[in-house]
Amino acid sequence: MLNVEAEPLVLAFKREVAKMRDREAPELEIQAMLEFVEQSIRWRDGEKNRERLVSALRTAAGLSH
């Protein structure tokens, strides 16, 4: 289960991915955005449940874990 602070991030990410898919963005563009967000999360100090958050973002993007 994600912490309360992470849920809005996942929902916002899912909306952005949906917009990208609506405009038929290539999968590489979606993958690049996901990788950027993952790196941003990993650089943050004190973030608990990082792997759960990254997993939730990958699921939101429709990409494999």
C-alpha cells in the first residue's frame, strides 16, 4: 500500500500518461518520462516505500515491472 503522500503523485502520473497516449506518443517517450520520475524519487532523501511507488508508477504507465 502506498503512503498518503504518494497516491496523488501516482494519480497525476497516470493522467499524464493518458494524455500522452491520447496524442499517440511513442512508448519510448512514456518510458523516458517514467525513468525521469523514478530517478527523481530515488534521489529524494527519506522517501519510504520507494519500490512500491516505482512499481505503482510503472503500472500506471502500463509498463512491465
